[in-house]
Amino acid sequence: MLRSVLTAIFLFLLWYLMSGIDKTLTLGLGIGSSIFAVWIVRRMENASDFKSLNVQLRPVETLKYCIWILLEILKARRYEKLARI
């Protein structure tokens, strides 16, 4: 239970630091979404057997994706600057 509470707090703080929005409604929705995410993960832990979970890491594909997404972000920024002119 303590792990779930700490995870929800961490998720909320991460969300808050990344968004920087401090309006009451938005903070409430952020807290709610953090609690909801922890609840979903706990249900998934109870419903599945993690010993049989097979995760395959592919570092080459991950690197390719990171390069691709960075190029897409740079392209979008370039088009945004052109649209302002």
C-alpha cells in the first residue's frame, strides 16, 4: 500500500513539474489521473502472472526510434518558425 501511495505521489509530482500548471481544477485532475494510473497498474498486477511476462529489449530499434522522433520534432519546429513569418 505504501508503494502505491509513493508511486501516485511521484507520478503527480512528475506531471506537475512537466506541466507547470497550478490551477485548482487542473491540479485535481492531475491527482485523479495519478491515482487512476496506480489503480490500473495494481489491477494488472493482480490479474497477470509476472513470472511469465516476456519482455524483449531491442536497443537498436529504440535508438532508431529516438533519432526518428528527434528529427520529427526538429521538422515541426522549423515549420512552426516558417508559419510565424
